[in-house]
Amino acid sequence: MARVTIDSLRKEYDVGRVVAVDDLDLEIEDGEFVTVVGPSGCGKTTTLRMLAGLEKPTSGTIEIGGEDVTDVHAKNRDVAMVFQNYALYPHKTVFENMEFGLRMSTSMSKEERERRVVETAEMMDIDELLEDKPDELSGGQKQRVALGRAIVREPDVFLFDEPLSNLDAKLRTTMRAEIQRLQEELDITAVYVTHDQEEAMTMGDKIVILNDGKLQQVGAPNTVYNEPANRFVGGFIGSPSMNFLEVAVEQSGDRLMLDDGDGFRYELSSEYSTSLPVGAGDSVILGIRPEHIFPADGDGIETTVKVVEPVGSDNYLYLDLGEDVDEFMARVPADFKPEPDECIEITLADRDIRLFDAETGDSLL
Ligand code: ATP
């Protein structure tokens, strides 16, 4: 069992001036593929390096398979790490690179090591490359070798630090699928760090979102997308990003109305109005995804189109919602293509609306 339990894990640098990881709690189940995502400097790599034993936590504990490994040396932890820059030994062949970890960490016989390397190389489709040196390989091949070297050791936990960042877009997609296939086939526990929210969403059973060293939300991709815990998660997950608008809540008969005071007025249904934890007089942040803004034919919110950006299947419309709103975008079907400066009507649906606390940014729903 390779369940990983992280408890109040903290890492400070520069005598506490930088808090890279701020009291992180996290549970990773055996066989689970967890992606860790967040903007540059949010503490992703530091977290991974503490799991690997390459960085000593300031406080907190890490358990792997029920054993407290917080003070266990990296080479005595049953984890394998795959890096962005492959970290292959340039003077060793592919075979030697893959065999090296086995030699270091086990007392396996030479024959057994050879059998394992060849078997893994076949699985990774790099068996033709075993005699080559790393500089004879393409980026994609190098990353396969780096993966093979991790897999051959059959560790309890795999740690991936942005392993696909150096590959071109097409190869990245292929390798993503490959890693997912291997993960399912080998039923491995994996922690996969990426700054790419799309990669995190497509690969993870569970996504961990960090910002500023702090945990923002943990959940299945659908959950963090549809029910973001706060404004940061709403804006970070999903592309193009969620739109935000500061609105006042007003009473209109038995319904609530959201009004930005600059032409955006949206009336919620009476059922929805009563179920919301907000009332007249409150000021909140409305969050709405671009794909949840629909063209309306009368009775909608009037707005002017600033820019139309065709992206093939859809058009992105940049809408003018007054001076105080930097960007408000709608993603509409390609056959709806207004002209710039055209006045159009838009509408929303109650169920797609997210509301955040104007002060804390926490979700109110
Ligand atoms: P990126 O996506 O850019 O790799 P990250 O999310 O992996 O970023 P970390 O590398 O974990 O972020 O860094 C978290 C914070 O800790 C940053 O503010 C960084 O500057 C700081 N930091 C990391 N390593 C050190 C160090 N050795 N000494 C001082 N500060 C450090």
C-alpha cells in the first residue's frame, strides 16, 4: 500500500522570510494519480522535493505506506522522481541509465536486473535504443527513458516534476496519454506537478491547487471546475478564464437581482433567490464562465462587442461591460459572429452562476 499522508507540511527559506509551503495537509490514496497545479512560485516543486526527501521540511510530517518518512534519507524512500530535464547520465547508455537505479537501491542479481530493464524497455517501446547514449535521442525518447528508469525500480510512489514541459505540443499530448496508460496498467500512486491547468485537469484523478504556498482546493477535475472553492480557483482553472463582476444584490419582488450599477442586471428565479446565502444589500463577486454566456433574442443584458476572436469551433467575444471591468468574455458557437461595435444581448442561467465573498474571495455557494 502506498498511501501518502502529508500533515501540516511547512517549508520556510531565508529564516522564515519566504514561506514556500504553508502548512499543507493532503491525503493521496494508494493507486491515485494526483496533479499539483498553481502559478509559478506557489510551492509545487518544494512540495515534491520534500516528498522525495531532497528537501527537509521546516515542520510537519510525511507518511508513505503508513511509515513516517519525514526524516528518512532520499535514497531510502521507495519513491522515483521524473524531472523536466530528464536528468539522464550522458556517458551511460540507455540500458546503463535504466539499470543504474536498480544497482543502487537493491541487491538484485545481474540477470534479474537485465530482465527487468529489457522488459520495461519493451513496455516503453525503447528496446531498440538500449545501446544508445542520451545525446543520440530525441526529447521524446529521452523522456521515455527517464520514465522507464523510474518504472523499472517499481517504487511505491512516482513523483513527476513538469516532465513534459520540454516537449512540443503534439508530443506532449502523446506522452500524457502514455503516462496515463502506464499509471492505469501499473496501478501506481503518482504525484504530478505541472503549471498547466489543462494538463492537470486531463491527467489527475484528483487536482491539488496551490497559490502562495497555500492549499486552495483539492478535488476531482469536475468538482474544482464546477464548484471552485474560491475566486482564485475559479479564475485559474478553465480556459478562457472565468469572468468576474462586482455586483450589488437587490430585492425585486420575491426575486433577487444582481446589478453592477453599469448596465449589467440579472434577475434570479424566485426558487434560486430563496436558496442563496445572500440577501438584498450585500455586495458580492459574480463568477461566470465564458461558455455559460448565451446570445439572447430580446429580454437579455445589452452589451457592445469589442473584439471577435474566431478559434475554429467557437468565437470568443470580448464584451464591453463598463470601464471598471477589464475583460468580460463570451464563448459562443462559430455561427454567431457579430461585428465589432455591434450591440448584442446576452443571457445567463442561474445554475451556472458562482458567487464569491467580495472581501475573502471564498465561494458563497
Ligand atoms: P515554478 O512553477 O516556477 O517551478 P513552484 O510552484 O515549483 O514554481 P517553488 O519552486 O516550490 O515554486 O518555490 C516556492 C517559493 O519558494 C518561491 O517563492 C521560491 O522563490 C522559493 N524558493 C524555492 N527554493 C528556494 C531556495 N532554495 N531558497 C530560497 N527560496 C526558495
